[in-house]
Amino acid sequence: MKIFNALLSFILVVVLTYYSFYGLMPHYDEGETISSTEFSVDRALGPLEQIAKAPHYVGSEAHADVRKFLIGELRKLGLEPHIQEGFSLNPISKTLNKPVNIAARIEGSENGKALLLLSHYDSAATSSYGASDDGVGLVTILESVRAYLASGKRPKNDIIILFSDAEELGLDGAKLFVNEHPWAQNVGLVLNFEARGTSGPSNMIVETNGGNSKLIKEFIKANPEYPVASSLMYSVYKMLPNDTDSTIFREDGDIDGFFFAFIDSHFNYHTANDSMYFLDWDSLKHQGSYLLPLLHHFADVNLLEIKSDQDNVYFNFPLVKMVNYPFSWVIPMLIIATLLFFTLIFYGIYIERLKGRAIAIGFLSLLLSLSISGLLGFFGWKLLLVLYPQYQEIQQGFTYNGHWYIAFFVFLSLAITFAVYKKFNSKYNEPSLYVAPLFFWLLINTAVAIILKGAAFFIIPVFFGLISFFVILKQERPNLLLTTLLGVPAIFIFAPLIQFFPVGLGLNMLALSAGFTVLLFGLLLPIFSYYKMKNLLSGLSFILAVSFFITAHSKSDFSVERKKPNSLVYYNDVDAGKTFWLTYDKQVDEWTQKYLGENPENATKYLDEAAYSKYGINYTYATAAPQKAIPDFEVILDEDTLVNNLRNIHLTIVPRRHVNKIDLYSTEDVSFHSLAFNGKEAQVGSSDKMYRGTKNAALVRYYVSNNDSLKVKFTVEKDIPVSFRVMEYSFDLMTNPLFNIEKRPDYMMPKPFVITEAVAVNRTFSIDSLHLKKNKKDTLNNVSEPITDTSLHGHLYE
């Protein structure tokens, strides 16, 4: 009977662990019949296929095609969409572009605040098909609105649908809407749908400047079927420099919101693999399982009453879905748990079930397991990067075989921990060994209560652990099924986190996963310590770990399914009269070698910086390239006058070829009194009201639509010499008739997060080398001294 109970307990632990992952999200059933008032994955896939036919970044032909398609889809729903277009300058990212937002409105029956449904329709430059980011968000809204309208309900609140533009460039479409669209003033809540991968459960995160308590309570009332949300993610998100379109609504408009994003298969993020082929349809279904009930609920809620100054702890849990309670409970719950812990220790000593030496051995066992597992996780990943240098080409920090490495380190940690506890289990009683894990978890919760209150729900499994502690103190041979059931909260809450850390933050978090595995094992010690065959379980865990490592190794190379990211840029330095092939890659492969050669030089020999990129990587290798007749931009000086000893200059940079991006730098350390780009005023510094431009930081990063010019207006002290450097990019290296670039092999793709497949032109010019535009008349008042023109126009570089 004891063996049977132990086996049943073990099976139950395995099943519960599996369900802690499987039960997080709905699962697509191809044969399922869906009514017209419900969300249908099949119906959503039709529009998604059209949206994700081609990369549709700002300035591309496909971008305009997607816009036309979305307008047509909104009209099919009986709505009257309109576009909002205008220049937007982001002072943080220094991005300038002309977003074209698509907006439509469903009129409500009352005059309260409006509910806004938000997703962006531009894809990442230059190769992403945008199926997940953010095609899934677009079709989630289209299909949910269709189902809502099919129900025949009329909302109390207006429902605004916003398909924003230029999110990938700096959240600029959202900024344009919040700051300049008249509808924005009436928005009370935003539901934003996003993705940072192509699979996995969709996580809900709150966007608010105040407290979250009323938002969470209303979210629970809406009753989505598969909520995946915790105040831990909320707290961590607020600490990290992450943002999305709904962040702009919070920061610029003080408008609360929820955003929903799935983040697994992060290696596909912003790549050519963000396509229909790699999209997990379960993730699409999960997004729909959120929006439709939330739409029905928030369409009728008084959105004037959702703000709060109080934060709640919250987390999802099977069957009950969501648990929440105020932050004010965190300290009292910690105090109660601590008092119970020490009470049970005194009780255990009193009944002679706890021994000092055995407790010390318990601390040694846990510390030894944590140290070995954590160090193997930390240094093991560093060693893997040495053994497999190709992993460094994947900037996202999560490799194609990343899940197999998580499994490897988790089961290696289990093998170590079972072996360590086996060594001491036969000599010392189980209750004494359990003191150390409970003590460590109380320490963790103390730190949480001080630093990261959003993780305060970690105390819940500890309370159940304290009940288990009481059970094993009272009984020599406790009921294993009872202690297993008491371990359910620990499994459901902590097991998914073991995977979440490296998936969400990168495989450099494997040490954290290994440590959490040991800590979870410790919390479940009332189960595991009573298993007699710990050596067998240790051996089995080790065999599984080895098998996972072998599987990871077999998937360590690049293939058609696991494409190698690489990069190539043609760089024309007009000032130096030199041209180069450039790459960001750590390793030159068979494709880039055709242009860079077998022994390319270090790129820093020729260039000291690359264009801005998310992960701050620079060019690695360079080789001299043949000269090409690239048409150079023209600089037109529109105005150059003195007003009150300040020099006022207006100039226009005019592309003479189809370009996608213009970066403007100051070549000297210049203090600007005012600065504007295409009519948008830039922030000009701090207390002295001066914008300081230096040669190492772009003044503006202009993403061009329709080959528009860049108009620059600024004022400086009259005797300050001013010159600029312009980096002009076109994303057409693969199709430009001046070049004959071979197509990549099918196991390669363009590198994300950098400017690649580009023709780049670098040139500097001085203001004093330009001359005023002919027939230009002064229109400024108080003009004291016009500056004499002294130079020539920009030219075509042959």
C-alpha cells in the first residue's frame, strides 16, 4: 500500500505539473463548430493571411496594401473608418515619421467614456511578415467586433477601433492619436493586443499610472476563460524599459489599459519567421478568448469609475481563474506565516520531532543543491555559448532549441537535488529537513514584501507548506496523497515560472530556473522526502537531462525551420570617397562571404558606430566594395537670418533616390536654442533650454514615407559654426538594379533589430557651405542681418 501511494503521488505530481502548463490556454480544434456570436480562429485566419502576405513596414508598398485591406474589412462590419495622418516626433526615441492611423467608432447608447480596441498594422523592418506582431492583434479585434455585432447588442459606451501605425518605429502612431485626435479625449480604457513571439499563452499586463485594484476587479468580472496574469509581471514590467502602444495612452493621456501578448518562440520575433507558417493557432484563440468577454463587459461599464490609488496582488489559478487581494495584506500575511513557522518549530522541538543537528543538515542539503544547480545553470550557459558560437547570432537571447536547454537544466537540478537529499534522508527525520525550505521561502517573501510586492502571492504556497509541516510533525508516516494535494498551489504557481524566466528574459536566466527548481523541490519536500527510491529518481532525472541535452545538440545547427540570421549593408562614404560591404554578424557565412571575402577586416578600422539598434550591436566586419552611381541627396537652404543675435536657419534635405530612413547628426558639440523637424518641435535640453547635439547621437531618426523631404529648422548663437552628418538608407539592396545580390539560401534570413539589406550613404555638410534658395524673401520681423550665401547646392554623386 505504501508503494502504491508513493507511485500514485508521483504520478499525480507529474500530471499536475503538466496541467500547470497545458491548462493555461485554450486549444484549437479544427473540426469545432463556432456560432456567429463567438470568436472563430478559422474566420480570423482568412484576414490574417491577407495581412501577412508580405513584410509591411512603414514606407513599403505592402504597408499601403494592408491599410487598404483593413479599411475594407471595417467597412464590411458596417463601420465608417477614417484615417489620421500627420508627422509625429518621439522625444525619447528621436524617431520622426508620418503615421497613417485607421480609426472607426461604434456609437454607444450613453455619453460615458469610450472603450478603445488597439493594435498596430505596421510590421518590423525589413523582413518580418508580421503574422503575430501584430497581425494576430488586428484579426483578434476584427473577429471579436464581428462576433459582438452579431449578438445584436448595442453598447452603452462608444467603442473605438484604432489600428495604429509606426508602432515598430517608436510608438508614433499611438502618440499622434493620443495627442492630436479629438476622440482621444473621450477614451476611458484601452485594450491593446500584441505579440513578442509566435506561440505560447497570452499574458495580461495592466497599464496604469495609479493603482490596479479596480481594473483587476473589473477584469475578473468580465470572466475570461483562460486568464494568464499576475502582479509579478505587472511589477516587473513597470521596472523594465519595455513599452507598447498602450504605454503612450498611459504616459501622454493618463488613460488606463490592459495589453495582451504571447511571448514564446521569441526567436521568431521581428524575423522572416513571423509568418503564418510558424504561428501557433492556440495563441490566436487565446487572444480571442480574452477580447470577446472583455468587449461585452467593458462596453457597458462606467469607465469613469475604474481609476484607483490602491494596488492589488493578483494571480491566475486553475478552476478559480483569478485570485486577488490588496497590497495592504502583504505584510500581515507575512507576519502570520512567520509566526506560524516559529510556533511549529517550537511545537516540533517540544514533541521531539525536530532535532538541531537534523535541521542543520537540512540547511546544508538545500544550500548545496542550490549552489551546485545555480552554478551549473550560470556557467553552463556561458560554456554553451563557447561550444556553439552560432547562438550569438540570435539577438533575442532565446535559441531555437531553448526549451530543450530549459528541460536539461531543470532535470539536471532535480537529479542533483534528489541525490543530495538521498544522502541525508536515511539518517535524519523528514520534518527537520523541511525547516530550511520554509525558512528560505519566508526570506524570499520578506524581500518581496519590501522590494517587489507584486510577487507577494508567493506566500500562498508557503501557507500550504506550513499545513504540510504540521501534518508531518504529527504523523510518522503521513498520507502522501494529502501532502501531494497540499503541494498543488506550489506546483500551479511556481512550475510555469521556471519556464517563464528564460522564455521572457533570455537563456541567461537559466541559473534562475535551476534555482527555482530546487526551491520548488524544497517546498514539496513533504512529498519527495518520503519516496524511498531517491537514487532511482535521481538517475532517471539525469538520464532525462542527458536526453534533453542530446536533443538540444541535434537542433543546434541552422536549417530551413531554424534559419540563420545574417546581414549585409552597402556603405558609401561620400566624404572619404570610399565604399564598403558591412555586416553585423559574428561569423561570416557562405552567403556574406561572397561579398566580404574569406578574411574581412574589423569594421571599427573604418567606422566607429552603426545605426541605432535595439540591442546596441555594431558592425563587425568590413571589406572594400565597388563604387556605384548612387544618387546623392540635395540640401536646400531656405532661410538664414539673424534675430536678436540668434541665427535662424531653415533647410531641406531632399532625397534623390527612394530612401526609407534618414539619420541626422551634429558633427560638433552644438547647443541649439530651438530645433524642429518637419514642423515638429524637438525638446531642447534641460534648464538652459538648449538641445545639445553631439556627433555620437542622432538628432533625429526620420523614417521616410513617399520619399518625403526632411525639413530642419533651428536657432543657434550667431558665431557658432554648424555642420551636419546625414546617413541615408534605402532598404533595397536585394532589388536595386545597381547591384546583383544573390538570394540567400533557404536556411538563412535577414538579421532582425538592425538595418540590413540596405544601401547606406554617409555625407557631411556645413551650413556655411550652402547658399540661400533663389528668390527667397524675408518674412521674419526684426531681421537685423541676413547672412550672405556662400556655397553650392547638394549634388548628385556619380
